[in-house]
Amino acid sequence: MLPNISVITTGGTISMRYDPELGGAVPAVSGDELLQMVPGVGEIANLQLVELSNQPSCYLTPEKMFELCGVIGETLARPAVAGVVVTHGTDALEETAYMADLMIASPKPLVFTAAMRNNSEVGADGPRNILASVRVAACPDARDAGVMVVFNSRVLAARDTIKMHTSNLDAFRSPMLGPLGSIDDDAVVIYRRSLVRQTIAPSRIEPNVELLRVYAGMDSAMLTWALERGSKGLVIEAMGQGNVPPMMLPGIEAWLKSGRPVVLVSRCPEGRALDTYAYVGGGKQLHNMGVIFGEDLTGQKARVKMMLALGLTDAVGEIRKLFEYLE
């Protein structure tokens, strides 16, 4: 008997076509049309379509991502559903997929997929990615693997996935840790599992969290602006292992005195933020001041995590435990 796989469509390039009047790709393909483009998918699973939306993922707000994760969780909770595939735009896929990975603890396979080429282009990759995603969602070995991103025949962990290229078919990768597995024709092979998964499942989300990327010569102006506008949390993408120009220190100190959490990650695509350097503005000083280190997360994922954490508590000590759990 074939497993029941729910396919939740949300839009993105995977659901777009070229509009000659506008001169570019726009949302145009329904969920039914999308699944009809995937030959042989009905031989893998019984598909249950949930057409949630059809919009570019750059339109998504944190609140909408949170709502989507709620729909996914409810779908996975149905006994008859063996797994879920979510089609999504590539712009914000890594953020939504990571939010789902934090919020949803179901052992059933949950797969996010997308496309880099719209359905009017030669070699559109959407149908192939959907076919591979349904194979993974229907695969018993994919249970308890956390939320996965299936793209270009690779199975990636949502926590580790980064969009590395603006247009290449091999856009999504896990540069530091590599894939969880692969899809070769009709075979799904899972090589490893992530040992650093967490579950953070608040009843609400706090979207008012700022993300600032550090650049050479940066001062406290943007930090002061974010504090004065009432932001509830701050993520800093620092240089190297977690260092900032000294001119930023007054702004960071003001944030810490306000009792609001400041999380620091690196702007480098690989490696962890660490308190290695003890000079002024170095990671050691920042950590001693009370800045929370966000491990190897990217800035956008650390922001997602803080929004969920603030939905649970505004106690900085409790938020620190959620971020520095690998120590």
C-alpha cells in the first residue's frame, strides 16, 4: 500500500511562469497543475494537496512562517499522513525550514523543496525536485531525520542549509557539514543524522528582532536606532570568530543594560562564533559583557531562533541556554 504524503504548496519560482507583458516570472501555476507536471509521482505515494498560497517567499513575514509551521504540524499529526512535502520560494526557504525544524518534533519526514528555474524555462527543476522530495517523504529511513531540504538530488538538514547561489541549480548546500543523503534515480540513501537538533515550540512569535551585519569601521548608530525603535532582540553578524570594531561597544553595552538579548554569530559561512580573542571588541570581551553566542548559525537563522525564544521567555539567561547548548 502506498503511503499518504501531503503536499503543501506556498508559491515561489516553482509555481511561476514567464509573463511576456511584464517581462519576467510571476506566480501562475496552481497546486494541481504543479503536481500534474511530475511524471510517475503517483506510483510513489498517494498525494494529498494543500494549496496554502501562491506568492514569492520574499513576501513572507515571520508571522506567516509561524502560521505555516502550525499548518504543517497539524498535518503531520494526522495518523493517516506518513510525511509532508512543502513547496516554497527559494528566497526565504532556509528561514522557514529552520523555523519548522525548531517547532515540529514529529518523527515523520518533513521535506521542503523549491526550484531555481520557473516553469517556462528550459530544464525547469521544479518537477524533478518534487519527485525527489516525495521519494524522501515516503522513505522509512528518512524518519527522525529532522526537517529536510531536498534540492538537486541532495538531502540536506534544514539547520545546516544555506542558499549559496542566486541562480545556479545547485543553489542550496550545507557547506560545513555536507548532505544527510542523496537521491539516485529511485533510491533514497540517508548517510547521517544531525545530533544537535532542538525543539522550541512557543504559542506565539516575537517578530520584532533586528539583524545587523558588521562591516569595517561600523559604529553604534544602527544599534542605537534599533534600541530606540523598541526592538525586542538583536542579532549581530560579527567578523571572524565573533569580533566587532570598538566603536560598536557603546551600542552593545546599551542593549545589554536594557535587559534585551543580544546574540552574536559570524558573518563567515562556516565555523562557530567563539570567545577566542581578548582585545577590545574581541569575542572574549563581548561574551564577558553578556553577549550570547549563536554557535554556527547564520544571522537569518539566529534571528528565527530568537523570535521563537522570545515567544517563550524574555529572560536573557533562559535564552542563553537555548543558544549556547553545545558548550
